[in-house]
Amino acid sequence: MFKKTFVIPAMIGTFLFGLAVPAQAALNSSQINSIIQLLESFGADQSIINNVRVSLGGETVSVTPICEKVYLKYNLYLGVKDSETEGDVTKLQRFLANDPDIYSEALVTGFFGPMTEQAVKKWQSKQEIVSSGSPETTGYGVVGFQTRTKIQSICGISKPTVVSTIKVLSPNGGESLRAGESYIIRWESSNLPTSDVILYLIDKGGNVTLRLGNQPNTGTYSWSVPSDFVPAGTTGSFKIVVGSNDKGPSVEDQGDSYFNVIGGLVSENQVTIDQVVSKASDLNEVYTGGIAYITGKGFLSKNTAWFGDIPVSVSSSNGVDITLSVPFNLVGKYLFKITNDNGSSASRTITVSNLNTSESKIIVNEVVAKASDLNEVYSGKTAYIYGSGFLVENNTAWFGDIPVVVSSSNGKNIEFTVPSDLSPGKYNFKVTHANGQSDSSVVTVTKLNW
């Protein structure tokens, strides 16, 4: 074994291993000992010293090969060196030096040169791995997967085991969380095979009660406890579980003990959300730029709806229903939250999808000033549009090229005032909204004198 890195300069190597001295012309013992001492001062491997002694003195030295345990991580080939392979070249050369018939030079330099390549070829032929071709065609002279596996089967150690770990830090037992509030879940991990983790909660029966899904393995996750997670006036006990998100054997950890979630106390002004829909069949799914309907309790005349950190001011006339226009350019899953002016809030996860349904399409059925006047309105007077697909805001009614900004409380009808300066006559009447949808009809504008 080396006590230090051994690199023999080219001149010494050529002199020592290129010299063919017949037995009768061998150097004397003093000269040989001087050379041996020089090699020992360099920290030469014993196999090198033995070979030099045989070559120079003509004597026979019996050496019992020592199989050094080795694990080669890299493919090795002509030109690579230790600094590129974490010392694998040195490990290979020491292994080959155990057999003088394979690597008589026994140079351990940390550089994969021509002599090392020839030794590899001899060893591959001896082990019947490959005996012809080139490094490029058959791998002859290259320490690839098959050669490394064979070396390890003869004189190797198993691949070092990489242990994956996860440790839940908080909540880790004994904490009290309140429904409707946020809490930071923390964990630490090492050597996970993926960049994501799976988070979920279990109850005292071991049942999964809430899945928080795949989350980036950052060590923290801000969890907004749903307001309806625990019934009002009660307390639930849970553990958080963090697991690796991979297809192989799972690595996971759970809290050491249970934490508590305290249900909120319901009052007249406490917000609760029953459902968020765009239409009856799309529970908790709405459409970007479309109309959403929220039902629940505790809504005031002034409330704020939050799509993540994007606020929308909304109002309720009866405390249990809200109609709003979903902001444009929102697509994906969002933590949707309603807060009222009293500071009460409730949240749930919803999906915002692209508006590619018939609900987004504007349809104008009637434009009237009164029931008997189909498609006839009066300048300066109130008109009514009946149809579907209207937004709460950001609709425009067009009399030809004259725009009028209009709104709808329910997406089905619009009440607005016809511009007073419109000249009597027929107009191409069109309603558009900010999502680009439109529908048109021919409308007659009449001027009244009352």
C-alpha cells in the first residue's frame, strides 16, 4: 500500500524497466540496494520493488498476491487520471499490479497511459471478456461496465449504500392549530431520489384525512388549514406525514405525536364557504374571465375574494351568495379565500380553467325597452338585454361603433341606459366582453318626446 503518492519520472522508469540485464551481467548487491533504497524513498509499492530486484539481480522472489478490495465508480480509458475519477485510476493500477503477467511494470501513477491500457487488454483477454477490436468498437482496453463488474466479483466491495432520510420537524406533536389559519410545516431530508415530497395527514386511526399533494422538497410548506377541516366547536388530532415521491421503496416520516386542530366557533358574521362553481356541474372549478358563484355564510356587503394573493372586491346582498368575475390570466389550482370586513375568513382549493366552454360564449336573445318592443329601444331611456355569457363587469354594448360599458349581476341579463345622442335608425347592436366573445343583433333606436 502507498504511504504517499508515488510518481516515477520518465527517465527513472525507462532505466529501471527498460533495462534487460542477463544474470551473468547483473549489478552487484550494493548497486541494487542503492536503487531499492531510492524506490523506497519514493514510497514505491512492494510489488514494484520486488520486480526491480528480480530484473536487476536475477534472483527469484516469491510474492503472494494481495487482493486489495476495490470499487470502481467510473469508466476508465486511455488519457483519464485520478483527478477526473476520484482516484479510480490508482485503484485500477494497484489491482492490475497484483498479477506480474498482466502488469509487469506495476507502475501506480494515477494516469491511465499506454502501459495501463495494455495491462487492461491482457486482463480482459485472460478473463474472456473481450480479446480483440478497439476501445471504440468492442471496448478492448477500456474499463467499462462489464470489466468493472468482473473486477468487483473477483476482488471488490459492494457499491456504497446511499441512505435516504426524511425527518418531520413540525408540527411534531402537542401543537394547537386553528381552522382557517395558516401554519408552516417543516421537515429535513437527505439523498432523496426526486425533487418533490408527498404531504398528507393521518388521524389516530391511521386513516388519511387530508392530502396536500406533491410539493417541492424545500423543507417548508405553508398550509392554510381549511375552515371546515374540523367541525366548529370541536378539536381533532392528527399527524403530518412527509414521504419521498418516487416509484421505488418509499422513505417517509411522521410526527412523533399528534397535534390538534381546533374548529372555529360559528357566529353570524363568520365566513364559511359551501361551494365555488361556474355552473352546477363544476364544483370548485371556475373559468378565467368567467362568472363564479360562491355560496356559504357570513358574507357582508364588503368582502374580498382571494385567488392566492390576487384580491377581488365582492359584495353580497343576502349574506349567503356572491357572484364575481374571475380575473383573466388565471389558470391552475389556487387557494381561494373569502374575507369579510370583520376579519373572518374561509378558504378552500379551487381550479381555474381556460374558458373553452359554451358558458363563455355571449348570446343575445332580446334587446328591449319594454316587453312589447322586441329589438327596439329609445335614446336616453333604459334598455334590457337578455341572453347568457355576460360578465359581471367588462362587457361592452355597441351601437355600430359607439360603445357603452355595461355590467351584469347574474350573467344572463343587462340593464343599461341608451345614449341620448343616438340618432334614430337601425344599428348593428353587439355585446362583447373582455374575453373576446361577442354576439350581435339588429336594433332599432327610436327617439321619444316624453
